[in-house]
Amino acid sequence: MMLRPKPPINATAYAIGKDPVQIAFDGSWTERDPGWVRSAIEPRHFVYLEAAEGRVLRTEDTGRPAIVADVEGLRREGAPTMRLWIDEETGCILRMERLDDPAPLLVLQDVRVGPVEPPLSSEAPPS
């Protein structure tokens, strides 16, 4: 589920120590898209994903139906166990936290699947 291709997705991404980012993913990334959000939208960017082991805990609706799982070895061997909320429709990670510290490391909110809408920009249009 996490490895399959992703549909067009619009979302707002939040992470500890980062400003919120509007994401408009249509199958490719641009240089201005932050790297820290790529693994949430496309978990295949986790180098160790295929070797990681997980245990499904439950399903939960956080605005979107999600599978909650504890995953070991996602980042590297010996790294903390991560709790993930995985979107049932897309396989994107909606929330990620360390099992030993339930503060969210990353959260995707307002996830919408369908045509990509360009992110709103605070920059003035060119004159």
C-alpha cells in the first residue's frame, strides 16, 4: 500500500520545527517542495521501508480512514519504533510519531485526492 503509485494529492504538511507547507503533488516533485514531506506522501522514499517490520494495531478515522501501525526499522536498524497513521486510500502517511514520544513528528491534514490545485502563495504576482 505504501509503495504503490500515488494519485494527485493536495494537503497541508506540518512537522516539528518547520513552517506548514501546502502540498500539490501530481506525481513529481519540484525543487521548491521540501524533502521532509516527500516520505509522507511517497513512503518509498524511506530507504529502509522494504526491510522494515510492522504490526497493524487498528483502523482509525482522523478525517480520512487510516490504518494505525507500529513500524520498526523504518529509518535504520536500532532506530526508535515509529507509529504511523497510513491513509487507506492512498498509502500516504497521515501522521508519524515515535512510539516512546507521542508528539507528532509529521502530520498531513486537509488531504484531498483529485486534481492538483496550485498552492496559495503570499508572493505578489509578477507585474
